[in-house]
Amino acid sequence: MSAKGNAPIIIKRKKVVGGGGHHGGAWKVAYADFVTAMMAFFLLMWLLNATTEKQRKGIADYFNPTIPVNRISGGGDGTFGGDSVFTEETLAQNGTGAATSQAVTAESSSSDETSVEDAVKAADAKGFSEVQELFTAFSGESMAASEAMRHIVTRVTDEGLIIELFDLKDEPLFTPRKTEPELVTIMLVEMMARALSVVKNDMAVTGYVRSEPLVVVDNPVWNLSTNRADQIRKILEKSGVQPVRVQRVTGYADRQPAVRNPMAARNNRVEIILLRNKVRKN
């Protein structure tokens, strides 16, 4: 056998380095942790923006670690004396608080208050509509009533139903520059008292007068506006309105004219305001 046939067999082995060289696969773990952290961060930001203070308190209480030792024995087996950690009564006994129950209670209270407020507003709107319909009915009772109703205009505002009595040209509600009401004024207020008896809302009476053509030292507009409003209050009470319903009587003198000309007769007016009912909170 020749020397060539006895040549040694040489096996070459390649060393394969995995994981992309010296980096390995650790970057994937780090990236996954980063993505998880960012997702948790954005979830936290969303919760802070989308929840109320009470709801955030409830979430904080939920993640608060419970105490593994029961302070009050429930008479059963197990770590918590046989009670479940999801029982609202148990959480309250263990001192951790029933956050979910509190949140639901707060939302229910808010919903109840909203329902009561809506009911009060609906009742006020119905009452105001009934009073205005009665005024329309009064205008058809007689020719005198129809003529007198020309002194009245009504409007609904945030404060309530405003019934405005005002002077017409050559037809004043009061003796000029005095507080004595004319017969038409007494008739109008008596009709209003009948209409106002269908509701229980409180009232306010406000007086206004026109400006005087001359500036005087002792300007009577303040006393005149207040006294005229008080005269209307007295007629209302004599006509059957309970005195306790009148909450205030005020005079604004010539400070709030109804028309541009401050000396116009239209600025002589008295407003009876049927106030909105207040929502009583517990």
C-alpha cells in the first residue's frame, strides 16, 4: 500500500456564535420592558384624565395591599376568617375601605340630585305657563280687563317669571310723582294675585321710575321706586297672597331704564317676580 493511501483525515469545525455577536438577545427583553412601561404610563395618564377625584381614590384603594392578618375574627377558617376579600362588608371591617361601594354611592347621589333638579325645573316651567295662561284668560273677562292688560308684559328669565306693570301714555299706574296707585293698578294686582295663587313659588317686588328732567338736591326717585313697590306688596297681601311668600321689596330708582329715553313714561314700572324654587341639598 502506498504512502498516499495512508494520508490522515482532517476535520474542520466552525465555531458559530449566535445572537448577533457580543449583543446577544438581551436587547429584546429590554425593549419589551420599555414597551410595557410606556403602555402602563399612557394608561395612567388616561385614568388621571378620565376619572373624578373620588374614582381615583377608589382605584388607589383597590391597589392598596390588603393586610393578611384579620383584625376581627369572622368565626370561620382561612386567612380572613372565612370571609372573601371581595366582600364589601369584609373590606370595611378590615379597615381597607369599600372603595367600589363608595364610588357607586357617590355616582348615585349625583344622579339623584340631577333628577331632583330636573323635576324642580319642570315644575317651575309648568307653573309659569299656567300663570301666563290665566293672564290671557283674564283679558277676555271684560272690556275693562282687556284694556288693563295692556299694562302687563311677562317674560321668563333665570330668576323666574317676571310680570311687569308699566305706565302707558296718559295712563299712569300711580299718581304722578306720588305713591298712590290708580284704580287700574289695583284691578291688575288683584287679578295677578288670583293667578299667582295656583303656584307656591316665592316672590319679589321691584320698583323703577323715570328720570326727573331737572337735577335736584333731594332727588325723590329712590324713595318713590321703593314705596311704589311696597304699595304693590300691600295690595297683593290684601288680595290673598301670603306675606311669607314675598322675599324682598326693592327700588332701583331711575338706574335701569326700560327704553333709551330715561325720561320716558315707559320707565315707570313695577316688576313682580315669581322666583324659581331652590333645589334643597342634603
